[in-house]
Amino acid sequence: MRRPPGALAISSAATMASVTKLVLAALSGLVAAAAAAAACCQPGQACWPTPAELEALEAALDPSLPRSLVYAGPGTPFVAPLPAGADQPLYGAGETLRALYVREDADNGCTNLLNRTEFCQVAARNNAQFGWSPALIAWPTTDEHVQLLVEFANAHDLCVCVAGTGHDFLNRHSCDSGLLVRTSLFKQQVWDPADARGLGRPRVSDGANGGTVTLGAGITFSEAHESAARHDRALASGWSPTVGIAGWTLGGGHGPFNNKFGLGADQLRQVTIVLADGGLATAGMDGTRIVYRNGTVVETGDTDLLWALRGGGSSTWGIITSFTLQAHPLPEGGFTYAQVEWAGDLCDGPAGEAALHALIDGHAAWALARDADWSGLVWVIPYATPEVGAPCDVAWYAIAIYWYQGANTTDAFLGPWNQLVGLGPAPPVVAYSERHATVWSEYVSAAAEAIYYKPFLEPQPGRSLGGVPSVVVGREQVADGRFAALLKARVNDCRTDGVCVRQEVYQGLTGNLGAPQDPFTAVNPGMRTGLFHWIATGFAPDVFESYYALGAYSYFSESAYDMPDWRTRLWGDHYDRLAAIKAQVDPHGRFGCHHCVGDTDDGT
């Protein structure tokens, strides 16, 4: 195990206890002053931890424990995202991780991709913006480790940011010159199939006995589905196998199984979280219990914290170490994965623009008729083809992917599926369906969604909103034709203005006929009842106003970095209640991020 000079190896429980006392003693005189500080401490200031204090902290994190993030290769779950151009997490630096990393001058803010230091490799995360780099990176493996880190941050008034898999698009996993706590090593999997009531609260979906599972905060969907398959169960998830359960669940969570199982937030039955005061809280459907390292225990029947975590967003409530999620029985006949693709151009005539418009209108009507057994997506991709020549120098490609709960041989599947395939130009480029006994049998061959070390979605005034601009589209806007009309207009921008933007339309909320809509969540009403989640990255801010005019809500985890009226757009009328809960559990604002609950930015 590699350690920096002077690091201590902990070899016994007695030694660990003595080091813990040393750290607590160093903290005790500083906590009150740090809590009242107006801004986070920066390197070089008197509040910054000394080398001796950092060595003691690393010793308390027990550097002798094994720490490793290694992808075993095809056929095995992804343990973390793979950076672009790499075949291992963290650019290969994850085989033997240290408990604590301290930034040195040579790390250059982790912006030089051609000369990555070990520190910058373990800092790797998606779309890290504005040149922000942590000063300290910690890899805890136990709840107590996380408590120690929060106490240490309080003592020195450090900014704290958290990353599980590091897939965030909006820089919410970053704090410049702060403490980055990586929870990727929390990999526990504890199944409890006997718990059919979701920790004291009846299920909102179909009432079948799926039980629950407790998963560590570092679990990816790849790992979750592999584990579920071994237990003959299914779980709600997002699309990408390398996305983690943490941010997805907290932000609301849309995906290919949601119309049947509910949103990601609906799955959350209990959470273990270290709060800003260092207390280890277990928040469940029956109340909250907080245990402090000095032995103090506080119990209450209050469920506000769990409600806030069910859709109130990530990076602002504390550091979560585990989630207890609702599991679901495998559907009769298994799952069907179905994909169809079409192509055409934007010339006039039945084989050109008219064919695309017929597909857009037809899919809108088709989607309105789907029940809870269907969830999926449609992408429409316009692109320039100058080699063809005017006026046919713009073409389009469309792809639809749907998951169906049941076998692909039944009339309930074949009728709607054949109808969908027939909406586009014949013959389609691709059209097929596959039956899978479990979700894992499809995800096992899914490609990793790469993370990009270099920022690529930063806001640019007047040119780009940054992040992943989105709008939630309700059934009414689909039924009256407004959705289809806007989609046609924005695709046509490729021909008229040369702005060719991929239109991503996801039917993975809970707006299908008969889909479960759990009221005990903090998500906005659009996420609850919307039919589509629509993403379009690349338009200027004034153009994206046309999307916002279509719907009042957006999705927390995939939204614009610069967004007007963001509190209402992300949470509707839930924001005031969320802010009150935030003030209670984190009164000094130890945890925070852009456009998160508690953010004081009233503009864009």
C-alpha cells in the first residue's frame, strides 16, 4: 500500500482508538469558530490543516484497509465509470487507492490532460467545470470514516463536495480547493426479500412482494442489476450501466423501467447519511434516528428528512453511505428490449420532411396510448450532408428504444411494437426485439458511458446555458400537438440556421396510463405526471425559451446550468419546505451546490 511520507499505518483497534482521540482533540477547539465562518477556508490561511493534522486524519481513516476500483472486463459489472480513452476507472489509478490525497503544486489544478498526476487521476469526474480542483481527496470505507471527515471539515471550515461515480453534468460534485469525499468504495449489497411493505409503508406500485435491498452509495446500475439478477429481482434504474444509484435516486430518477416501478425517488425506503454536525442519521419511513460518535442518540418519528431525500436533489443534505431501495419481482415472461431506427432527409415530399413529420406525430399519439408496461426513448438527430448539395443538404436519423415488461411474443407487445415500427419510412434501418429473463442479461453487454475529465458543458453567456437543458412535457402538451410542432421546428433549425441539435425524448417518468405516482416525494409535479423528459443541448438561451414555454418543470440531474426561476422549475411548490428542512439539518451550510436546495443565487 502506497502512503505519503510520514503516514501512519493502523494495525490494531487500540491504536485506531488512540488516533481517533488525537483527531477529536485537535478538532474540539475549532468547531464553534468554523461553524460561524462566512466562507470556506483556502490553502495558506490560518484555518488550513497542518501537515501533522492531515497525517493524523489519514491515520484515522485506516490506510491499511484495502481500497481498490478495478473493472474486471467484459461480462462483469462496471464498478465505476471509465474515463474517455481509458479502460479502467480513474485512468487506472484505482488498483491501490490511498485513504487521503493532498494536492501538490505539480498537480496544476488537474487541467493538463497530457500530464496527469496521480492526484488528478483519482479526482477524475465528469464535466468538472471552471478549473475547479479539490485540495484534498478522501476515500472512506466506513460510516465512521465519513463522520471523521465531516468533523474535520467543520474544524477547518473546509468546503465539502461528494462524488460516488462522478457522472454529474452540472459541477455539483466539485468544490474548488475543498475536500472531495469519494463514496465509490461503499459497495455493500444486502437483500431482504421478506420486507414487502417497504419499512412500514405500503408499496405504491402493484403491491407484489419484491422486498428491499440495501446498497452502498458507490454502487453503479451495472452492479445493481447484476446483483438483482442473482436474487431473481428487478430494480428501477437509469439508462447508463456506469451511472451510480446515489445522485440518480436523490434527483428523482427517470429511466427505462419507471412507468412500471416508479421514479428513482419512489424506490427510496431508508437512507444512512452523515449530517453536517457529524451525526449518523438513519432516515426511514417510520422516522429518523441519529447516532453521534460520543454515544448520543436522538430518535424522532419525523419523516421530513427522508421526504426531502426522495427527490430533493443531491450534494446538499450530507454524505450518504447507503440506500435501502424497493425491489420488484421479475415480470411474467421477462423483459423485452426493442429497438428501431429510421433515416431520411429534410427535402420536400413524402420520402423527406413529410416522412419525419409523420413519424413525430405518430409517435406522440402512440406514446399517449402506452400503459405502465412500456418505458423508452426516441432520439431525432438532424445533421448536415453538404456532399449531397442544396436543397437536400440536411438529413435526419431517428432511433427508438423501448423496454416492455413481458415477452416479445405476446399480442400485448406485438401490436404496439409493429405499430411503432410502421410509423417511419419503410423499411426501417434496424428493427428488432429481444427477450431477457433479467435486466442484467441486456446490461451485461452495454457499453460504458464515458466520463470526460475536461469540461464540455460550461455555460457561455449568450451562446449556451451550460449543463443539460431540459423540459418536462405533460400529456396535455403532447395531445394538443404543441410538443410535435416544437420538435419539428427545432429539427428544421438545422436546415434554416445550420444549428443541428440532437433531440432526446425520454418516456421514462410516470406519465403513462396506470403508472404509479407516489405522493410522498419532493419532486416537481411534472416529474410525477409528465409523459416526456426532453433534452436538447446546444441551442442559444433565447432559442431554448421555446422549450421552457412548453412546460414549467425540468429534471434536477439533467438541466441547464443557467436556469431562470430554478427553484420552481426543479421543485414546484415544494421548495419552501425543502429549504426549511435544509436549514434544520445543515444550519451553517456545510454542504451546498449550484441550483441545489439552500443555494442563495437568485439569478441564473
